[in-house]
Amino acid sequence: MIRLKIDRIGLDPQQSSALIILKDEAGRRLLPVSIGGFEAQSIAMILQGIHSARPLTHDLLKAVLDSLDVTVSKVLIDDIREQVFYAQLTLNVDGRTVEIDSRPSDAVALAVRCKCPIFALEHVLAAAGVAEMDAGDPEEDPETA
């Protein structure tokens, strides 16, 4: 498993959809995931410290989990099939570990609220990740190749 962090949220001009760009901890690979506009807004609001007057869906889910003393321990983007990403929420429920299938966008929106880590399996990054160009690395600098 490779730990990821949110690098940025943006728009995919080719698909006219929102994107969340996740980056591995080493800063070498990016994982762009197409998400819905509502989920992008939900994630962006938390990252910017903006809270709505009424709870959004992800806020509601977190409140339900909190009231039941359930914690989200991690999010794992565990597969990609036909350019569709799959994720698992790992929950701690009364000392048991429970895994729940989730869309990555919803899982990430919940992860930022619960402050839990986000991971991806290597084969997902190998299939859909892109290398981040490091201008300071001579091996990747076309001027020195």
C-alpha cells in the first residue's frame, strides 16, 4: 500500500468533470481521479476550512459514525477496472474491523473529515498514476538527457 495525500482539486477540461489529484508521499506519482462536482465541493470546503450552515451528506455520515462510536481508520483505493476506481473504507466497530465498498470520491470526502490516511494499491498507481516531473532531478530533465 502506498500512502497518498490530496495534492489539489481541479477540473478536467477534456471530460468537463472535477478531478482530485492524489500524490504519493514521496511526491513522485500523482493519481488523478475523476469525481462528481458535489464531492469535489465537499472535499474542497473541508480543506479550505469552510463549513456549511447545515450538514452536507459527508458531514451527516461522519456524525452518524461518531454517534455510534465507529471510527474510520483508513481509505484504500484498491482497484481500477475499465477506468472506474474502487475503494474500501476500513471502520473500527466495537473492536472489529469492517470494510465497506465505497466510491473513492465519497471515501476521500469522509477521510478529510475523519482525518484518516488514504492509500492506494501499487497496481492502481501502476495502471492510472502519472509521474510528477521533478525539475531538480537530472534523470528526468530532458535538457540533460
